[in-house]
Amino acid sequence: MTISFYRNLFDYNYWARDRFFEVLGHLDPQQFILDLGDGVGSIRDKLTHIFAAEKIWLERLTGSPEPFMTPDRVGDLPALQELWSRTEQAWVSFLDAQTNETLKDSFRYHDLKGDEHHSKLWSILTHVTNHGTYHRGQAASLVRRLTGKLPVTDYIAFSRL
């Protein structure tokens, strides 16, 4: 893999997120935080989880992890968008500083339980984007239940641009 491949995956990740934001902008604010009672939580819960994971992984890579962001710290969709925009810019800067060689670098970090791990940068980048895709699928189910309208977030639709 090359760094341009991972930049493309992150571009896709944020493109897909923004498709969600377009649909969610039409929701009543109460629908955004509504727990639909199936163990998945609210749309805010799912999207905050994706955001928080992206944020903490970047913090692990840059050596400054903070506590994992919880949904109760995100009041509404505009607040989440603002927080996520800053993290997106930080990811872009981080990726711009990487090379094909640094993808092979190993990083030492602690998971949320405090256990220590080592992973290659390419593996972490793959995980971050795959994790977002997985949880956007869960969020899509919630959006469908509330609005019947789903954003198109398939990679092939992104790559056709």
C-alpha cells in the first residue's frame, strides 16, 4: 500500500460522513439524540463513537491521547460537525507528513482498558477507516428507521466523482 491509497481512504471516509451530515441536517434535533431502544443507541451515539475513535487513534499516533469522547459531551449535530472538522484537519496534516516508508513504522499505544499494543501505521489507518464504515452502517439503519432516506455512501459512488 502507498500513502496515496490511505489519503484516498480518508477522503472517502470524510465524504461518506458528509453525506450523512446532509441527511441529518433535515432531522428534528430530538431525533438526532433519540435512543431507538435496540442496543445501538441514537444517531448521535453512533456518529460520536466514530468521531471519538478517529480522534483517539490520531492522539495515540501523535503521543497525546485524551479520554474517549462520549455522546453526552456532544449536544447536537452542529457541535459534532465542528469537533469532527477539527479532527479531520488534524488527520489531513498527519497524513500529509507520512510517506510510503512511514506506513511500516510500528506504534506503541494503550487501548481503552490500558493494555499495551504495537501496530504498524498502515494497519491503524486501515482500522480507522474500516471502523467508520462499519458504524456508519449501523447509523444508516437508524436513519432509515427515522426518515426512510439513506445517504449514498458506497465507495464506488465516491470513486466515480
